[in-house]
Amino acid sequence: MRIEYHRTLLADRVRNAAFHEALRRVIKPGETTVADIGAGTGFLGFLAAKLGAKRVDLYETADIAAVARKLLRHNRLNRVRIAEIHSTEVATPEAVDVIVSETLGNYPFEENIVETLNDARERFLRPGGVIVPRTVEQFVCPVVSNRFYRELTVWDGIGYGLDFTPAKTMTLNNIYVRIFAKSDLLDGGDAAQSWDKLSFSQSNRTTRSGEVTWTVNKATTIHGLALWWSAELVPGVSLSTGPLDPATHWEQLYLPVLKPIPLEAGQMLAVRLRSTTSYDAGTNVAWGLRARDAKGRELDRQSLDLAKGYLS
């Protein structure tokens, strides 16, 4: 049981405060029923109970559910109950007014929140009910600093007459959790663009894709991509993992390039991203980059895929 992981979640005051405020806005004391899906220690469900929810159902399959039971008894929350089962496996769920799920990763959908909430919206939520979070939007920004790329290309300097290029290629077909400064990003991060957005009020595809373009206004070199997300929990309450936002336990993701892409003023970079997630196969992300000159002529094309970064 990874209790230390849950400690880092509960140490995240930005996260905790945002979810508390979101629940406060949607719970009517003595009336609202709540399902906390992927409950972990039960913290969000416990908040709902403290805010006056009529009934709170926790769903958790991991070993941490045993800790949640102890915490439930210790805090004497008699309107809360725990089911040690994945919500998708509940045969006849009792309907609720609010579903809350904080099963978000550094890549937001790596814990299968899309598939889980598709099911929960159909089977758990009363008509007119609320899902928290309400939306998730993903952002991408070119990385202009070379410090992350340089870290990953130490294979070039092994020496002794040896060439480790195949290992380097595998390294670059991977995704890395990093923290970016403004100076690492194109236009200090102001160049970030949305490439994907979904609302949990409707059924969503577990495959996500998008394409964005930039025209640079001065000479620069692209060393990869930075990814992060923003979630609107309820109208007026948001939570973001961006480098310019208040720090949370989540960090940004670095997607490398196969080789740096130099661009002159007026030249264009196009990026296409695609992700797939499933309970059985996990998460895969692929990213492609194309550079063109001012007349549209292709200067460079690169294609990377997380699947290529694993030993087979």
C-alpha cells in the first residue's frame, strides 16, 4: 500500500482547498447525496459529509480502502459508507446527486477517469446531477530551453568508441515529469495552446487527439513540448497544473524531440498529439512535430511514440 503517495495528495493545500470549495458550492446540507469514486483515504467524501451531505458512498479497490475505514470510524462520520469495489463493477448502484472523482494524474487521464466517469454518469448520477470535475482541458507549449533535452542525450557522450544511438532513441520516445520555468518555454509560456478539452456532462472518447500551430516571431530552437492541464471543478472553481499557476503535487510533462528543431522568424511549428487510455492497456501517447518555412515548405518532420520507449 502506497501510503506515502496519499500523504503527498493530502499535503497539497491548493488541491484540497479547490475541491472543498467546489463541494461546498454543490452540497445542500441534509439533502445532497454524493459518490466519491476512487476515494483513496476518503478525504473528499469526508469533506462532503462535513459539509452536510445526506449520504456519501466511497468506492475504492486499492489497499488504501482499509485506511479509509479506520479514518471513517476515527472521525465518527456515520453518513459515510465504503464499498471496496470499482464503481464500474457495481451491479445496481444507488443514484446520487453529486459524483466527485480526483483520479487525475500528471497526464490527466492515466487513471482512466474518462472511462470511469462515462459509466458513472450513466448509472450513478440522478437527472440534473453534478460531476466534479466538470471539465478538463489540456495545454501544450514548445520548450526552447535545452536543459531537459541535454539531460536525456548523455548517450552521445558514452565514448570508448561505442555508439548508443538506439538507446538514445528509446529515451527520447518517452515522457518525463518535470517542472518548467518561464524561461524554458516559448514566449515565457504565453504561447501555450489548448489541444484537447472535454466535459464530463457527456460521454467522452478515451482516445484524445488535437493539433496546434505556432509561427515564431524570432529565431529559436525547439527542444520538446511541455504538457499540463486545467480542470474546472464547478463554475468559478478551477485547478491547474501549469508552470505559471500555484504549485500542486502534480507537475508538468516533458515530451522530447528526436533532434532539436531550429526555426527562424516567420517559420511555423505544427504539433499533433494523440493519447489512448484503457483499463487493460494503460496509457499511450504519441506526438509529431512539423516545421515549415514562411512559404509552407517542410523543413523537418519528427514522429515519437511512448510505445517505442519501452523494452520489448
